[in-house]
Amino acid sequence: MSRGGGKMDQVTVANKSDSSVVCYAPTMITTNGIWQGDNPLNYSLPLFILQLTLVVVTTRMLVFILKPLRQPRVIAEILGGVILGPSVLGQSKAFANTIFPLRSVMVLETMANVGLLYFLFLVGVEMDLAVIRRIGKKALAMAVAGMILPFIIGVSFSFILHPKHQGGSQGTFILFLGVALSVTAFPVLARILAELKLLSSELGRIAMSSALINDVCAWILLAFAIALAENDTTTLASLWVILSSIAFVVFCIFIIRPLVSWMIKRTPEGEAISEFYICLILTGVMIAGFVTDAIGTHSVFGAFVFGLVIPNGPLGVTLIEKLEDFVSGLLLPLFFAMSGLKTNILAITGAMTWISLIIVIVLACAGKVAGTLLVALYYQMPFYEGVTLGLLMNTKGLVEMIVLNVGKDQKVLDDKSFAIMVIVAVVMTAIITPIVTTIYKPARRFVPYNRRSIQRSKPDAELRVLVCIHTPRNVPTIINLLEASHPTKKSPICIYILHLVELTGRASAMLIVHSTRKSGRPALNRTQAQSDHIINAFENFEQHVACVSVQPLTAISPYSTMHEDICSVAEDKRVALIIIPFHKQQTVDGGMEATNPAFRTINQNALANAPCSVGILVDRGLNGSTRLATNQVFFHSFSLVIKHIVTEK
């Protein structure tokens, strides 16, 4: 066949029932170009590139539009798919047949599942099972109570929502609906808590711990649901699927993990992991997905378990740095877009169906809130904190969308049930931030803060200083300044080190606050590795300099609100001086260049809102390798910086 002509590449075969099957030649992947009469949209690669571009652009636009409403990125990704799907733009047959024709669905689904496979592998790599062992009884009880009531509500409504003509049994439908309503999305919750400045609070820690337990339970239930859905006719087949899955997990723990540890040991300390080992592991993800798909569980289960057995350390950091931005930024939106393309809101017809939908949303939310609130009251937590925790536990995200998509693919959910559950997920997640912001007003720990300054500090009292750091490059100059301050027993210095980290859509950045740092423990990601370098430097400084105490902290926020964290910590710790790095750094020729334009805005906002004295520290080459001849030189440079900033401001 000729590759140049689209019509020549299509062979139509009529069968006895007068339906037609359209076959496309394998050569219809790339085009010869429009100048030879080819339509690029008739070929799979140009069409896929256009679809991927459209999905990413639509998602990013919605992220920008919803940002003022403080909505998590998952909402924008699902809504982007809904807008491109049959509910909105897909109503136009011309748009649907041109941009998302039926023949392209296989390529889109395949790439979306590849992205999902590697994303779940990264989630497994980042997840620290030691955190689960350290979780207290309070968080465990809240997680269980927050799952039971919504699951019961899901069981009740399954009799109303379950379509009689569907192939799946009532029991399988109950399991899918119950899991979808009871799950809590750990990464999405982490982002919401960071937006609300609750991530490092006691409330935030309990919510994150409960969500982690909830996620683990959801994965176990999902494995059972898939086993039952794919083998609904025979109980024996379902039993074999479950036993095979357990055998796969055991194999990964006792065979794969020691092999990966052996690879790590063969790598000399301080050297990068071999590219050959990286390729082996990335191929192993595919093999794990193939095995679990072959035994009857979803392929993402294999990828997730394979990621869990990767030891924390340099290998995990390398894998995350190589994969995360590409997978979560480009391929994962395809999965949510495909979920949106399958969602046809127009399938929800009739007033009673919409009333049922509203009742499901209200009761599912109420079930989570009630279950969590009862445990909170049992542990003598304030009423409004229990309600807030219950609302936060209603966060939905990736796991629920996987459950719904598997249910749709296995014919357990029809178009109407699938659309209802997608709307439930979007609405429940979207309303959390506005409601929590309205009802939860954390009480101030201290009496109204009197503006402190260095001048008002007593000469023979402890001086509390808040030091803000963006990167490890800021550390040497700040340590030199603190060394030059000469603390004494009569006037010691208490230093609070605040590592400023930009809040992004990545889940890995959230784990550094949730996990407890231990000496000698390997970093889970690049951000935590930076934090560990910074903390180690200041702990070393504390050991070698008398009358100095150091307390490390981390603030994860968008740059636009980062000054609020700085001012809040300064107020809570009652510091007299905040030290912030200058937004420019010295170049080789002695000039100054801006490192990040956002740093200047942070500094200006901190100067305008700080409850105490603020010093902007400029690095003029006074690093760790250059010892100061006199303290006067350093403080002269420091005073010039203050004057310069004030004049510029």
C-alpha cells in the first residue's frame, strides 16, 4: 500500500451483520507532509502529539484559572478532560471525529496507562513504610472510622445506582462504589494542607497520617475489587488471582529488594548510579506491570509494589529526578484527560438522578466527617478541629480515578454511574478548601505580639534569630555572620533555620515534612537532600561554637505567600531578627545577578509584614573558604546591605 495516501491505507471489510471493520496499515504512523497531499490527522503520531498538546495546554490554563480559588491541580486535570470530552466540546461531532477519533483511543489509553504505571512506581519509591509503623492510635482510629461510614453509605446507594443490565454482580459494584467513596487522596491532601498553612501543624500531621493509612487500605481493597471484577464468574479464579498477587508481593520483597540492594552496594560511595542499573529497574517496572496484569490484577499494582521495594537512598533520588517531571507533568494528565473523555454528564438524565447525586455527595461527606469527628471527640480534640479533619479526609484524587476507570473498563460501571462518581469526586475535593478556610480559625498560641527588634532586646538575654535559606549556597555566609556575633553564656543565640521550598504539584516535596528526620537516614528526594545538607551544616556549627542552639524548620509554600510563613514562624518563636538572603548573587567578575525574581518579592513582603527587625544579607564572596580578617569588615558589608535594600525599597 502507498504510505502517502490516507484513503489507500484503509481497507473496509463487510461482515454478515452489515457492520464494517476499518483496518489501518502499520505504515500510517508518520506523514510525508501536507505538500504531498497528506492530512497529518490521519496518522497516529501527529494526531497523538496534537492531542497531548491540547490536553496539557487545557490543563495548564485551568490550573491558572483555578489558582485564585486554591483548587488542587487534580481538579484542573479532570475538568480539562471533561471539557474536551462528550460533555462540552465533544458534543460537536466534527471536533470529536477530528481531534479524538475512535481509532486514536487505543494509542491515548496506552500512553496514559504507561504514564500511570511509572507515576505509581514513583509513589511507591517515595513512600516510607517506616512512617506507617510510627503512626499513633489516634490517626489509625480516624482512618478506619473515616472509611467505614462512607463504605456503608456506598453499599446503601449501590442498590439505587447499580444498573440492572450491567454484567458485574451487585457485590462487585458495592465494592467499587464503597472504595471510591471511602478513599482519601494522600498527595492531594498534602497540597491542600500546604496551601492552608497546616502541613506542619498537629492537625496536619494527624490528617496526613490518617490519609496514608487510608491509601494503603484503599490499595488492598482495589486489588480485591479488580480480582472480583475480572473473574466475576468463578470464585476459584478470584482466589487464584489473590494468591498470585500475594506471591508476587513476597517475590518482590525477598528476591527483587535484595537484588536492588546488591546493585546499590556495587556502586562506590559518592558516585552516580550506573545507567545500566537504572535501565534495568525501569524495565523491571514494565515487567512487574505485565506480570500483575497477566495474573488478573491491574498493572499499576505491580508497578506500585515494585516501587515500594526500592530502598530509600541515592537510587530513589536518581529515579525521581529522572522521571518525575516528565511523568507527572506530561503523561499523567493524559490519564485524567481520558477519565474526562469517558465522562458524559449528559448521560445523567432525570430529576431523580440529580437528586440522588446530591444526596450521595452530602451523605458521603457527612459519613467521613461523622466518623472522624467521633474519634476526635473520643480523644478530646476540639469540635471544630474534628469537623475540619473530617472535611480534609474527603479529598479525592488518583486512587479513586483508577478505581472508577477500572470499574468502567470491566463493565461494572455504566456511563451514568461513572459520570456520577466523577462529579462526586470533583465536587467533594473542590469544596474542601473554601469550607475549611471558612470554619477553621486556629487560635493564636501567644498573646498579641509586641513588635520586637534588636534595639529592644536585653543585652544579657537570649537573642532569637530566624535565618531563611533558599539553597545550600546561602549557608556559608550566614554561618560566618553568626560566628562573628560572638555569643556568650550571658547572651546566647537561639537560631531557627527555615528552609524555604516552593510548593509545586509534586507529591515528593510534601513527604519531607511528614517524615521525621533521623541522623544518617538517606534522603527521599532532591528537596530533602538539600534540607539535610543545610541541617547538617548548622548542626556542625552548633557543635563547634559554644552558647548557640539550632532548630531546623521547613516551609513549603507558593512564592506569593511564602512571607506569611516567615512572619508566622517569627511570631510563634518570638524572634528579634529575621535574616533573609539577598535576591542577587555575586558573579565571577564581581557583579551581581538575580537568582530568582520571586526572591525579591518575598524580601519586600517580609520587610512590609515582619513583626521584628529584618536583615537582608548579601553574599559578596564571604563564604566558608574565606575567613574574615575582622568582624568589622563583615558587619560593614552587612550594614551597607541594609541601607541598600531600604533605599531600593
